[in-house]
Amino acid sequence: MSNEQKSLLHGIALMEKDLRHVAAIIKEQGRKILKNYTITPPQFSALQWLLEHGDMTIGDLSNKMFLAFSTTTDLVDRMESSQLVKRVRDDKDRRVVRVHLLPEGERIIEEVIEKRQQYLQEVLKNHDKQEIEQFSALLAKLHEEMTRD
């Protein structure tokens, strides 16, 4: 293996470590923000999926969240009793039940996301517009490459 290949592998190892640490810090800050709300981290995740992708079945939500169907059913039950979501029958196939985000769920998730964005804005306050735009573009490209089939 050449020195250039070794250097590249070392750089990738450092990048993976930094990404892991950044993700853990963001997750911890998110949990601190959630302490001011009546939702749990898994509920936050479910509400986020529903906000971004619209109504989905419990099976679809289970797959997105990497949770067992029964766990997701319990999660939806608790969110439904808190009036964050409701189950609705599909108009085209009455056998299909979708989870629908209610206004209160949308309000909470948007508020929490806004506070998370404010945290990130504070962290990035010493970076100029060009650095932030470049970093954002690289993250978007990485995300696209990681989610490509």
C-alpha cells in the first residue's frame, strides 16, 4: 500500500470518528431540548418522519425507525393518546391504516427542530457564509451518496 493510500485511509478513519462524535453531540443536545416537552426521543423521531414524508403505515414507520412493528404500534398508541397523531383509514383501501400527524404534533416537532437549528447556528457562529455553504453542500452530497440505491 502506498503512502498516499495510507494517508487517505487515515483521513477517512478520522472523518468517521469526527462524524460519530458530532452525531452523538447533536443527539445529546436534541435530548436536552426534548426535556422541555412531553415527547420522548423515539416519538420525536417518529414525528420527524411523518413531518418529512407525510402519512405512513405503522409498517412503513417501523422500517424507517428500525423498530419492531409491535414497538411502533405502542409508540403510535401513546402519541395518539397525546393527540400528536391519529390513525386514518386509506380512502382507496379501507384495510390500510395510516398514521397522520396532527397540528399539535406538527407544532411540537417544528419547535424542537427550530431549537436544534438555533443550537447549530450558535456552534457555527465563527464560520463565514462561504464555509457554511460549502460544508452544507458537502454534507448534502455525502447524504445523497449514502442513500443512493
